[in-house]
Amino acid sequence: MPTEIRPSGRSNTRFVRKLHWAFGAMLLITLALAWYFYDSVEWYEHDVQQIARSNQILQSYQSLAGQTSRLLAEMNQAVAAGAADDTQGWRVEVAGIGQTVEDLRRELAGEAAGGLTRLAEIERVLNPILDAQSAISEALQAGAREVAAAELGRLLGEGRVALFEQMVDSAINDQAVLVTRSQRGAIDLAGYITGLLPMLMAALIGVTLFIAWLFTRSLTRSVRVLHDGATAFGSGDLGYRIPELREVEFRRLGEEFNTMARELAEHRARLDDANIKLEAVVEERTRALKTSNEKLAAIDDNRRQLLADISHEFRTPLTVIQGEAEIALRGSGKSDDDYRDSLRRILEQSRQTTRLVDDLLFIARAEVGESRLDLGESAIADVLDRVCDDFTSKADGKGIRINRRLPDSRPVLVADSGRLGQVFSILIDNALKYSASGQEVDVALENGADAVTVTVSDRGIGLSEEELKHVFLRFYRSKKAEGHDGGTGLGLPVAKAIVEAHGGEISLELRVGGGITSKVRLPLDRGLGEGA
């Protein structure tokens, strides 16, 4: 019988509703704190800006006082000396005073109207002083020392200088008081913020802990019940039933678990029967697959062995034909020329057949990883030079030019020089064979950090995109190539087998403007003995 526990009462409390209330309360508290700190920061920023403006105004008043004092001192010295030695300096001081007044007017524009009024009064006292300076300067320059002294005496006698100094000192003192008051206000605001912050944080922490405690108690109870049910189901007790929970969401989840357990119990019986049948089918299919794999492996081995056997068996009769032809060439008969022509053709065919067998044998061995290479240090550029020289006569006969582009440095590879020469011969022979008279064949060697690349490019009949996919298949010849004499369809497969036996790569690409570009990439770090 299913193990099922039911509570004495039923509640429709929704867990998500609790979450909404809790997070709503926390959001309100957070927004209130954010507003409080935002408003406090704005006030503090206002105080800081006010302090900066007040300090700037204070410095400007102090600068105005200092500039005016220096100008008066210079005027006294000039009158006493009877000559204005530095009237240019006076003009600089007057210009500085004017600039300071303009700065003060701009700085006081954002302040109370009383600041501009005070500045206007100071200007009314300052302007006569500046006018007197101009008159004294002109008198001294004209040599009228008495006039200059009288003008200076009149200025000092009227008390304008003393009044100006008194007004500026008063402005400086008032501004210093304002700066001090603003600084004290900013300090008080900072103290208020830092004093209230711990209380607010404590209140927020308290509310958060209370909400966390409420949710932890409710969540822990429901999760424990669900965990017990999941543990029972996981241990295989599909007859266990989760009791009803207070929160609607968890109660529904428990009901879904119970439904799942009932369905799993029903499926288990059907699954056991299906597993028995499936195991029998899998065992039968496995035996069939194993048998098929063994047959495929045997077929593949037979194919490789057949190819190797054909190559091996052909060598003996071909060797005999070659030997007999050589003997016939040295013999005598009633028609020596006829015998010699026939025997030459026999010898040529036997040698061609021998090369064909050698190629098939090399491909067969390469497919099973048994390539036989005569490895040694090989200067790849020298091999290319030699092959190009071998084909020079053939190229000249067709009116084709072979262009060589070989580097001054001569990279040395650990390779089979003879086999690599065979690869380059195949590529250059194909380029010449499928090129028309008057065309060119480019042979290039490029050095790389870890490999060398040999390219052979022609401007011949070319291939289609589809034909490029099959060029390395044995005995394959393209439709365009079928119209040309010679060729067995083994050249490129043999070249591919040789290059791969050296750990390299070979590819053919369509050349822009027509023709084919063959690329052979050979590694520089191949060790001795590899592929032997």
C-alpha cells in the first residue's frame, strides 16, 4: 500500500504572495534610504560648491587688495624719484585690477544681490584711484614732477585710498565669515549623515533578518518534506506519497511528484518486459554486426593482398620479357633492323609495365603503412633543378617555357630524393602534357618556418570542380585528358602516396585564368627512419 501522510488542516497560503509582500517592504525601505542619501548628497554637494565659490570670491578680493596696494606703492616710488621708470608695469597692474573686478562680477552673479552692490561701491572708489594713476603717469612722462606730486597728494588727501582699503578689508572679512559658516554647515551635515547611517543600516539589517527567518522557516519545512519524498523515490520506493503542504505552490509540486511516482511504477513493469526483449534484439544485432565487420575486414585484406600479389606476380614475367628483349637486341638474324625494332618495342613495353607494377605496389604498401623509402639528406632545390633539366628538351619540343623560381637558400630535408623526383616529374609532365604550344609552366619553391612548398602551375586545359574531387583515384582520367596520348591514371595517386609517406600534403587547385596549380608541402623536421 502507498505510504501517504495527510495534515490535520488545509491552508491556501501562497508562497509567492509572501515573497511579494516581503520584497515590497524591502523595496520601500531601500527606496526611502536611497532618497535620504540622495537628498543628503545633494545638500552636501551644494555646501561644497558654496564653499568653493566663497573661497574663490575671497581670493579675488584679496588679489584686488594686493594689486591696488602694489600700484599705489609704485606710484609713490615714481613720484619720489621724479620719473616713471616702469609705466608698462603700471599698465599691467591696471589691467590685472580690471580683470579681477570682472572675475568678481562674474563670481558674484550667482550670489545674493548685496554682493554686486558692494562691488559697485568699491568700483566707484577704485575708479578715481585709477584715473589719478593715469594722470600721474602722464605728468611724470612729461617731466612735470610737481604736477604728479600734487595729483598724488590730492588723491591721498581725499581719503579715497583709505576708504578703498577699508571697503575691501570689510568685504574680505565678511567673505571669510561666509566661508567659515559654509564649512561648518558641511561638517555638521556630514556628521548628521554619519550619525544616522548606523541606525538606518541597523534597521535595514533587522528587517532583512526577520524576513529571512520567516522565509527560512517556511521554506525549510516544505523543502524537507519534498526532499524526503525525492529520497524515497530515488531509492526505488515508488509507493511513497508526499503529504499536503501549507503553501499552494509546494502542495502542487508534491502532487506532481506523487503523480510521477504512480506513472513511474506503471512504466517500470512495462519497461522490464521491454528491456528483456530489447536485450535479446541487441544481442542478435551485435552478433550480426560483428560478423559483418569481420567480413568487411576480410574483404579489405583480400583487396590489399590481391593488389600486392598482382604487382608481385607481374614482376617475374616482365623481367623475363625484358631479359629476352635485351638478348634479342644483341643477337643476329636475317633482318636485324626488324628484330631490333620489335625488341625495342618489347623492351619499352616491358619497362612501362614494370613501372606500372612498381607504382601499384608502392600504392598498396602505402595504404597499409609500409612505404619503403630510401631516406637521406636531400636538397629539395637540387632535385627540382634536376627534374626541370630533364624536361627541358620535351618542353622545347612543344614550344613551352619552364619558369623556375627557386630561393638562394637551399633547404635540406630528410627524404627519398628519387621518390620526390618522381613526384615532381609527374607534376611537370602533366603540366607539359596538357599545355599548348607557346604557354608557360611555373615551378616555384618557397621556404617556411616548418615546411617547404613546391608549386607547379600551368595554363593548360584545366579541370572542372567535380573532376578535382577524383584526380587522386587510381586509373581516373578526366574527360579533357582522354583526348591526349599517354597516361595510365596512376601518376597523381602515386605522387599522393609518396608525399604522404614523407608526412606531407599534396593538392590541386584551379588557377585563375585557366590551368592547374599543384602544391606539395613537405615538413622540415622529419626524422631519419620514418616511413622506411
